[in-house]
Amino acid sequence: MVAPSPTSMRVRTRKTKAVGIPTIDLSMERSELSEQVVRACEEYGFFKVVNHNVPREVVSRLEEKGTEFFSKSTSEKTQAGPATPFGYGCRNIGLNGDMGDLEYLLLHTNPLSFTETSKTIANDPTKFSCAVSDYIEEAKELACKILELVAEGLWVPDKFSLSKFIKDVDCDSVLRINHYPPVNKNQDQYEQLDQARVGFGEHSDPQILTIMRSNNVGGLQIETPDGLWLPVSPDPNEFFVMVGDALQVLTNGRFVSVRHRALTNAAEARMSMMYFAAPPLNWWISPLPKMATPHNPSLYKPFTWAQYKQAAYSLRLGDTRLDLFKVQ
Ligand code: GA4
């Protein structure tokens, strides 16, 4: 039996400090760039990218569509749900009782799928799916560029050996738009207690790479290797990159997927958009040949993305699901 988590978990926020999230300038010279990307993936599994070349207009169009949707009435929004697997979700996360103080849209990045889902979401589904499609294309390109830099920085012979996982037409990548409504007056009492509500509980992302962008409202925190929760200053013009579980396996544990969470301690609504880059369901995931050697054998049993997803959905949000695939 899986115990449901409390609707509004609260966490102490005092033991956090605002230091050191790596910022990577993508316009930098390539060999220096690939080194920096690898270092950030090793140290934090998380970094910010600037000079990414994603047109602002593509981002603002999706943000506009998100804002439009979340400002609809509850009954209208509910018609686009539940998000099992795709559409509108509210408070429920996954299938095993996890809850958060948020509402969201989950879309598969396959055009046939999101075009269909758009019909229940928007008054003008064509415009909505066009905004989604343009955003996905940019996020995918950015994710591929980063994975190619990673391959170069790791001296893997084939520069495309990681990006090919997320380029295939059948890839299982997902787009998520999270909306954390502003907290009500009662929040004050929690702030006095130095506590905040958990909008989305701590977890790592199962996929290869996550490209995240939010409006100018804070709330995201990442866990540092020494176990501190580090608040991430929002930056609506830039993107944040997270290492997911599958990339941890592909690099044989050299990179570690970053645990993160979102708090709703703001007076304004926070909206974030995440592109979760994943391979096709039937693709096998195991360390790249260069990353596992007789002296450094694979830490994980091989699995398909479908098997890993199934494991993720059978567990709770905060579980370390990679443990199930560790070589004993
Ligand atoms: C975390 C990353 C993505 O948001 C997501 C989430 C998914 C969901 O919300 O349905 C999961 C979560 C995420 C990991 C464990 C399982 C699955 C909720 C949950 C409890 C869409 C994903 O792919 O995995």
C-alpha cells in the first residue's frame, strides 16, 4: 500500500544559501564550452545557459497560451483532464498519491498527440498547438546541442552518441507547463515560521535531460551534493538544464541526476515550462561504451526506456528509482 502524502507539506527554508549555480555562455569557444558543460553536469547536474539563441517570441507565445489556459474556470480546465496520461492535472502528481500545490498541463511531444490534446485545452487549438510545436522544436535543438557538447567534453568518439537518443521521430519526450497559483493570506503565518509550502515535491527527473524555463517568480530549489537546498533565482530570459536519471546511467554515474523541488512561497503565480528529453520507448539505456570499461564496469543493469518509465510510475515521486537497476 502506498501512503498518500499530505496535501500541503511544509518545509523549513532557513538552511538554504544562494551560491554557486553554474552559468554557461553558449556563445563561448567550443572546447572551453564542452569542458564547462561537463563540469557543471558533474558538480551539480544543473546549470543555467545564456546566449542560447532561442527566440523570445517563441517562449512568450507559449507563456501566453499557458496563462490563458490557467485563467479559465475550474470546470473548463477540468474538461482538459485528467492528465493520465496527457492533459490538465490539478494537485495530483503521478499515480501513487503524490500531491502538490499546483496545476499543470502535460503534453506528449509527438505532433499527433499534442494536436489531439490541444482540442480540449484551447479555444483556438491550431494556435495553441503551433505555439507548443515551435517551443518543442527550440527546446529539442537546445537539448541536442548540450548533449553534443557533453559527448565532446567526455571525449566520446561519436559526437551524436547522446543526442541521437532524443532526436528519433519516435522519442518519448514530454512538455509540461506548471502553474503554482499565488499563496493565500494564511501563508503569512508559515512565512513567519520560516516555512513554505511544497508546490512540487523533491525528485529527480527520469529522462535524459530537462530544459526548464520559468517566469520571474522564484520557487525552484536544487539539492547540492552536500545535501543543502539551493534556491535558484528565476531568470525568464534564460534556460536551466537538469541532468536526468537516464543520463546518469549513460555516463555510468559520472553525472548524477539533480534532485529538485518547487516551493510556493511567492505572492505571485509561478509558471514554469519543462521539456523532458527522452528516447523512444523501446530503446535500451546502458552506459556509453567509453563510460564503462573492465576497470570501471557498468553500475546498472541495461533497461529499456519503457521499463524505466514503468518503474517510475509504480513508485512515489521522491523515490530513488535507479536503485532498482543497480548491479549488486
Ligand atoms: C517527474 C518529471 C516529469 O514531470 C514527469 C513526472 C511524472 C508525472 O508527473 O506524471 C512522475 C514523475 C515525473 C516521476 C515519478 C512518477 C512519474 C510522477 C511520478 C510520481 C512527467 C515524468 O516523466 O516523471
